[in-house]
Amino acid sequence: MKWRYPLAIILLFLLLGLWYVWKNYGSPQTDVHTWRFLTTDSTEVKIDDFKGKNIILNFWATWCKPCIKEMPLIDRARQLLGDNYIVLLASDESMHKIAVTQKTTPYQFTYLQTTLIDKGIRYLPTTYIIDSIGQVRYIKTGAMIWRPEVIADSIRQWLQHPPRTQ
């Protein structure tokens, strides 16, 4: 009987800790202006550095098969969308792994290193559609394994959505 009270206290603190993590890191963040990234040449960049372009920000990993599978489709969709669009690929893996992927793939992406947990990224791939003034218009969790034309049309439609707020 004496062990029930301490066990209940421990369980309570464990549940409070899980709730805190879920609340603070549980959903994708939309205040992208504070996010920092490193390019493969170790230059720090922010989303605001790309203002004037519509941004396809894709969070990925080298071990994520759906992430790798959607890369050529996103690249072709970007080509269909035109020069006013840029694709940023962000990963929390080592800079070496990111740089090797950049060198061994033919895509016109900007490869970035960042942390994922503080941005609320829990699933890969996760793609943010950000308009030319830096507002998040849509967040897509899961791979876009669609025809490139469908991806391009979807991105155009998502840019018509009102900005997402948290």
C-alpha cells in the first residue's frame, strides 16, 4: 500500500511531461520566420532570405524511402511551376550525408541542415508551401507520390488558401 502514492506521483509527472512535449513540439509550427538553417557550405539562412519566391520546404532524411521517392516528382513539379518557385530540402542528419545526397542527385534543390523537433516535425516527409511574402499556406504530411502535374496543380491551389496561423 505504501508504494501506491509514490507510484501515482511518478505517473502524474510522467503524464505532465508527455503533455508538455506534445503541446510544445506536437504539431508543425507556422512561425517560420525564426527558423535557421545551414547550407552545405555552412552559411546560415532563414526563410526570409528567400522572400520573393514561393517556397516548397520539404523535411526529409536519407533513410526515408518515401522522401527519396518523391524527390524527382517534386523536382519535375518545380520545373512545371516555373522560376518563381524554389525547393528547399531540410534534414537533421549530418552535413556529410546531406552534402553527399546533394552531389549524387541531379535535382535543382537547396539542401539545408536544421533541427526538426523544435519545428514540430514528427513525420517525414513533411512539406510546407510558403508564399512569396513568407506566409505558410499549407502543410502536407506524408509523401507526394503523385504525377508532377498533380503536385504542381496542388501547390498552386494551396497557395490560394488563407495563411495558416498557430
